[in-house]
Amino acid sequence: MNDNWFARIANELKINPLQVMSTSQLLDEGGTIPFISRYRKERTGSLDEVQIQTIRDRLEQFAEFDKRREAIVKSLTERNLLTDELTAKIDKAAIISELEDIYLPYRLKKRTRATIAREKGLEELAQILLQQSADINPATVAAKFVSVEKGVESGDDALQGARDIIAEMVSENADVRASLREQFAAEAVLVSKLVKDKESAGAKFRDYFDWQEPAAKIAGHRLLAILRGENEGFLKVSMQPDAEKAARSLSRFYRQAFCPAWEQVREAIEDSYKRLLSSSIENEFRKKLRESAEEEAIRVFAANLRELLMAPPLGQKAVLAIDPGFRTGCKVVCLDQQSKLLDNDVIFISQSDQARVASAALIKKLVDRHKVEAIAIGNGTGSRETEAFIKSLQLPAAIPVVMVNESGASIYSASEVAREEFPTQDLTVRGAVSIGRRLMDPLAELVKIDPKSIGVGQYQHDVEQGKLKKGLDDVVMSCVNGVGVEVNTASKQILSYVAGLGPQLAKNIIGWREENGPFKNRRQLNKVPRLGPRAFEQAAGFLRIRNSDNPLDNSAVHPESYKIVEKMAKDNGCSVADLIKSPEIRQKIKLQDYVSEEIGLPTLNDIIKELARPGLDPREKFETFTFAEGVNEIKDLMPGMVLPGIVTNVTQFGAFVDIGVHQDGLVHISQLADKFVKDPADIIKVQQKVMVRVLEVDAARRRISLSMKSEKKAVEKW
């Protein structure tokens, strides 16, 4: 990798180039981002996961740049076109557009109007016109190039061919293209118009039937919406500066004198802009804007996903879970404290009084039989009615009734993962199990679902899917390793996200566990087939073994640091277990005494923090939440109502909040706070519990407008 790239990345991140270089080496050695961030702080200078991800992504981009540069050099060399001057330009190029501009005149291309004109011998005429001598009469000079044999039948034909050559030269001029890029960025206007006779079919894009705004300032979510409308054939979209002004601006690169020859050059420049440059630069500009919008959409999705995955878990409790339904009834399942399916049945709460009585008796029997400690209800159709029914049963107050976001549960129930877990159960049972498990441990359950199906994104189907998957996988891996995984109870899916493992090693761990019983300590991981030293190094610190013979096995202390901890204990005349239990002993430890070439203060500080609270779950404590009584449907809403809600999605334009009426309301960015809000994610998170005020209800379109402003501010705005 070019050292210049290290310096450039370091400058972007405001860090030392040596940190970038060291991180690059660790990545090349097969290091994962969670492992490098947690256990190689001395080598990276304590870079966090986001910085390491950025370094990885930028290194990959620069590797692609270098690959393209090598291909260009090879192409030019093979055709004997590479000169010292050209080599210097190529070496100096810092971005892909500069590189492609340099190569553009030499790129192999199909026959164009300019190549045809050159074949007719009109290159010399084009050069004469470009000189713009005052004593040159274009018509007189052009007459000398008339040749019926070559297909030049008149002076006008000759001048047209010369202008075609000049137009292509202008379009391939790197300075011209760079100037136009700047002009597009500063002056281009995005214009969106309705395609004729598409008004009815494209009604969802009504806001953009006649829309325009400065292209460079357009919000990412709006751009993606407009481009979707264009892609679906309902909108016609352009992103251009004023055409005449743009063409005139290119004159400075070629005008030498006002003379008849200049008029020919000027006409060629205008043609070049209209026929060649405008569409080419617009496509570049579009791509750049789209990529920026996609990056923002992926960032928003990733941030929302992190909040959802890191939602507080109820923990190991016996749960009764209900997937609500009217016509086919509500599917009920009972799970034990390890989330194992114990029982399943169906209740009917809307068919008849007799059915309700029978359903009530069944729920009470299941609660008693399985010593249920919590009840989870999916938040789909019929959820509020089901919640009201369960609460009417007067079950023990110690049993919380919790509404659970069931987005994606149907995806899970039909998946191969669900079929493997419950081969004899139907989809409804699997879905109800997923709802119950989400309450117990959201992270462990949600990793079984493709993150794109969880429903906390913004235009996720419009972005480049490879980048989206990479971004979301990074989040899932970060969350899984941040929490840690109990190796003796973990599913194959969550194990596959542990640093250094992956699906095959996760499967091997499950297989070894089933054949040999629970792991007694981390050392036994080395017995798992194909789990070699490198995988063990990456994964061990993130795997927990609760009842190990070594208390450090249930902590984030890496096995490579056990000897240091044992030495600390020995120096203080106690056991490792005593060291964990006693804050007084830990306070006596002088970390500087344990610094070596292999381990420094960052890691030692992490060890001491971990000893204080080994295996601590970083997620917040679980708290129950209840929607407002009597507000179950959209028809129950009235402007001015103040209601509790849970944030289900955060976008660039605001936040969606579930207030218990089967239709999320929107808190527009302008209604999120009394102060100006630039980015909703700065002040609100998915799963956050909030109080909102109803501003407006459109029952026909199922739209609910909400506010989080203080009452006075909200009323003023409305």
C-alpha cells in the first residue's frame, strides 16, 4: 500500500500515519475490527471501532484506485502511448475522476463523429481553427480539405468535421471537466417533472411532480425518493446548471482572439457541452450525490439497528408469548428460562363470550403450569385488544405484560433457521417463539434475521446492497462482541458473528458442544475442529463460560492476559477470584509495574475495569412500558392528546413513534425539539420511550402527525 494513502487517511481522521499503518498491518494479518479495537490498543493508539472501520474502507478504496491505475498504465504501455509526462500526471492523480480524465483521450472507444472526421483527414483543419489566427478565413481554408474520395463533399462538410474533432477534444480536456464539475456542484438545479399520463399510477410521488431545488443541497432521503420515482417510470429528472452559462464558461480554455476562426471553435464548444459533456458530467454528479445519499441512508439504518440490537433484555425468565390474530386466533407459546419451547396453543378472544372464557382459563393454566414470569405480545394487528384481554385476567402484578416489536418475525418463521430449530412446528408457532425470545434477549434473536428485514431503515432497498450488507454486518458484529456470547447456550447464528468465527466454526462449536457436553473452560475451544490458533486469538475474549474453573473465562479479559492477572494476584497474596471480589486489593495495584513490550497501560486499564465487573452486560436495565389506556385505534386519536410512545424508526426527516394504534405517527424534524435540529439521530434513538402530542390525524390516508415540542411551541407551530 502506498505510504501516501496512510498519510491521507491519517489527515482525514486527524490521527498519526503510524496508527493507520499499524492498523493496516493488523487487518492484513486477519485481525477483526472488534478484536483490534479491544485487544490491540497499544498498536493502534487506542483507535475505536468506527475509526478502524473507516481505515479499512478507505484502504479498500485506495486499493481499487491503485488497481485501476495499474490497468491504465498497462494499457498505455502495451500501445506505446506512455510518456514520462503522462506517467507523472498519472502518479500525481489523487482521485478516480482525475485518473479517468487523464486516460480519457487514450481510451479505446467506438467510432465517433470525431474519429470519422479524422479518418477523412480533417485533424489538420481542426488544429488550424484552434490557432484562431486573425488572417484565417475558415471557409477558404476548409475548401482545401474538400475530397469526394474521402467523403468531404463541401467546405461546410469539412468545417463540420473539424468542429466534431474540436468538440471531442474539449470533452476530453481534464481542465474543462474539472471546471464543469465545480460548476455542477455550485449551480446545478435538480428538476423533477411528472411523466405524461402517469399521474394516477405515480400518486405516491405527487410531491415531486413539479419540483426543483439546488441539487447539491438536496436532502439524501428526498434524492433517493425522487430517483426511485424516476426508476419506476413516473418522474423525469435532470440535474444541470444553466446550459448557456455552462457552455460560455468553457470559452476561457480556448478563446485566443475574436475572429472568424473563433466562431467555429465557439460553436464546437457549445456542441461539445450539449452533446458530450453535459450528460457525462451530469451522470458523474448524479452518481456522487447518490453515493452520498446512500452513505447517509446506510448510516441512519446502522444507527437504528444498533439501538434495536442493544435494547435492554428481560433476561432469563419464563415467558408466555402471544402472536395476536383475530380470524385464526392468537398463537400462544410458553418458553422456559433458557428460551426452550415448552408448550403452544391458540386462544380466541373476539369470536364469542364462550371462547373468551375458555381462552382466559387456558392462559391462567399455562401461567400456573409453567411458572410464567412475563408475558410478551406482538405489536401487530389485534395487539391492543390482546393486551386488554390479558390485563383483564388479573394475573399476579409481578408478571409484566410487554408489547414487543414483531417486525421481521414472519421473515424468521419462514426461514431455514426457524425450520432447523422447529422442524415440526408451523409458522405461527415459530413467530410467537421469536416474539417471546425478543423480549428475553433482543440481540440473540434478531441476529437470526437479515438486518434489512427488521424495518428500521430508510430507502434501504434503493441503496447499493453490497455496501448496505457490509455496514449492517459491521453493526451486528460490533453489538455481539460488545455484549459477549455465552458459548454453552449461544445459537449458531450469534456465534457466527463472534470475531474470528463465522458460520462454519460456529457450526463446529455447536457440534462439539452437543457431542461432548458444555465447555468447562476457554481452553477447550482449541479442541473444536478447524478452530486454530488465529481463530482462538480473535474469538476467545468475546466468548463467555459462566461456570468455568477459571473466573476470567466469564470476563472480557483475553486469555493472552491471564498471566498478567495471575501475577497481580500473586503479588498481592491472593487468588484471581479474590482479586475480582475485592476492590481494596485492586486499588493497591500499580499498573505501571506491569507494563511490558507486549502490554501497555490501555490494556491494563481495561483489565482492571473488567475485574471490577466481569462479564458486565453493557445494555441498559429492562423497564416495562405501557401505552395509553383506551387509545387502541387511529379513530381514538384527537389533536392535542399527549400520549406515551416508543420510537420505532429514526430517519433524516424525523422519527416514527408507535403510540399503540397500529399505525406509527411521524414526528417531523421540525417538531422534535424546541431548538433547531440538524440530525434527528443526535437527540432521539430507536426504542426510546417518549411523550408525544397529537397534531393532526388523517384517518383516510392513515397519517398521524406528532410533536415532541413543549406545548406552547407545538401549538404555535401547528
